[in-house]
Amino acid sequence: MSSEHQDVIAIGDIHGCSKTLQALLNRLDEGYGTTRTYVFLGDYVDRGPDSKGVVDILIEFSNSHNCVFLRGNHDAMLLMAYPSKHMLDWFDNGGDATMESYQKGDSSLEIPQNHLRFFTNTKLYHDASRWFFVHGGIPPNITIKEAVATRRLWNSFLWRRDHIEAEDNVWEKTVVFGHTPVRSPITGKNMVGIDTGCVYEHLGKLTAVLLPEMDFVQQTRIDF
């Protein structure tokens, strides 16, 4: 069943924190089971210790739950870098931790085919009846309809941040996003931001938001 017709749980940036992800999913599964659509906002990899484990968990979880996986900027960098000339750019943005999690005993790097399919099949956005889900954001002076129709604006879906500081926006519905780490979830006009910096020492929480209730569930990082 599509999230057009179901209540939703959206989950923010995970960044290689597999133990924290599993703990949060266990709590959510106990409370809601398969009654909701889970929308993951991207950035599954980089910075944290177990990117491979994160993807293993998500693939297994999707076998029994209705899931939507969005692409984050770090996931996009992985797809560009493996294997290609962009490896250095990826490393500079936390890709070294991801590479280490995928290394075999002989130090060679091999990302399994089902993991590559997982990343390739991620979406830039998910448009539901009452919410628009994206990793980064949308220019505040551009409607959602226009942003989706304008290919040159799609990079905003991965990288945008300045909408958070905008005094107003012209979005037709609530935009739910991650990407920009904050101490507490952002709630403003037509916006919900839930990247609470799971991987960062000074923040350290993985956040889910239950929609339409607008209830937040947080798991403190337990990976390190």
C-alpha cells in the first residue's frame, strides 16, 4: 500500500550507525509493526563505523515492511565514486569510513550487488498526499510542483540548506527533510527537519517523526 493512503514514519540521516538504527527500528516495530509506511530520508553511509551493516538492516527490514528509500548527498557520492575517478572527493566527505566497512580481509573493496541495487534504486523525492519527502530541501521561493518539473533544481533535493532560515516559503504542502544536523527537530511553516546528527559527538540522536501526529521518536547513538 502506498504512503498516499497510510500513516507514515520518516527517519533521518543514519550515517553508518547500524546499532542505533536497529535499536530505533525495534522500538518502532514494537509500537507500529507493518501498519505504516517507512520513509528513510537518505545518507545511510559515511562518517559512522558500519555503513554496510546499515544497508543490510534496511534491505532486510524492507522485506517485511512498506519502505521508501530516498537518496542523500552521501549516497549520491558513493554512486559517483564507486568505481570511478571521484573516489578522493568521496573520501573527503566521510567515504573512507564506508570503504572500510566494505573491505574484505585482503583489503580489497567490494560492494555487494544487492547493495549497489539498493543505492541505485533510491529516489530523489517522495510525493505523498499531505507531505513531500526529500533529503536536502527546496528553494523557498519555488513551489514543489515547479521544483519537481525543473531538472536543474533537482540538485537541491540532495544539498539544499538555506530554506531553513527563510522567513517564508511557497510550498503547497509540508516538506519533510534531513541533511542539516540540528539539536532538536525543526518544525516551521510547511517544514519538518529531522536530521539530529546521529553520527556527531555533540548531537548524537537518530530521529523518526510519526505522521500525521507529528510525534518524534529519538534513539541516542549507541555505536560509539
